[in-house]
Amino acid sequence: MKYMLLIYSNAESWAGLSAEQREGLSRSHLELSRELTEQGLLVSAAGLADPITTRTVSVRDEGLTTTDGPYAEAKEHLAGFYLVECETIDEAIGYAARMPDARYVAVEVRPVMDTSGLEM
């Protein structure tokens, strides 16, 4: 089963980290990515650009609108993700708990829907 490990952050928690803590966070992600790759569990992973570069798109009544940035009221933002192949959700939760981001804000674990049976 595939699981998305969604990494959340916010400007306050990031600004509160020392340079040493930021380096440790990056190093932890590299080590975890390497381990998941070696075990054949990592499907994909990436960090996302700063939320200020975000464009939010909506279509209403055939009209397309875009706005700069994420929703203004949102304090947390999606900072990155891992897509992993695990036997159980508990295994995926175990990997999410090892991410340093879980100590600062949160890592969400969400099963990926199997759409292989749908006709295109």
C-alpha cells in the first residue's frame, strides 16, 4: 500500500530553528531517504518551494481565477512529502515519526487511493 507522508511547517517554527538545527533537519531527511531507498520503500520525495511562490487556482462558473500565495488564514503550509510503499499504516507512521518535522509541527500520514481498477 502506498502512503503519502505530508510534511507541514510554519514560518514561526522555521524561524525559531538555529542554523545547526536546520542542518540537522536536512541531514535527517537525507539519511531517512537513503534508508527508504535501500529498503525499496521510497517511491518519491521532494521539498516544496516557499509558500510565497504558490498560486491558488479555482474555477467557478467557467471562470478561472488565480491568487498569489496560499490561503491567508493558514499558518501552516505543506513543506514537502514522501511517497512510500509500506505493508501497514503503522509502518508508515513509524517512518513519519522519525522525521524531524514531526517534532516541530506535524507529519500527516495518508493512504493513497488505488485507482488501478478505474477505466481511463
